[in-house]
Amino acid sequence: MLDKTMTFSIGDNKELEMKAVLTTVYDALREKGYNPINQIVGYLLSEDPTYITTHNNARTLIRKIDRDELMRELVRSYLNN
């Protein structure tokens, strides 16, 4: 095991964090009766946090993620699937 080179990537952790936050936000919006996709798109286009509910701390969580990074990752994921 010691003869193999280990790799380290910060990007993987960032992607996992973004996915976890987005999933939490999605679930919180759904629980409150909103259309999660429409609300998240509204937030991404306007960067207006009022599109996101405060339920389960969703608004605070989504504001911790860089919006441009999130959009870039969403497009990358869409095109790779």
C-alpha cells in the first residue's frame, strides 16, 4: 500500500459540498410546498436569496456556495450525463 501514490483533490470535496447543500435546499423547498426547481433557478438567475426558504436553514446554506461555481458545476454535470 505504501508504494502507491495517493492523489488529493480539493475539487471533489467542493462538489460533494455543493451537492449536499443543493439537496438540502431542494428538500426544504419541497417540504414548504414550493416548486424547488423554479425557486432554485430564480435564485441562480437573480442571486436574490428570497427565492429560497429559511426552512431548515436553506437560505443560509445556499448563500455559502459561490453562485457561479454552482452554475458551472450544474452545466458540467448536465453535459456529462
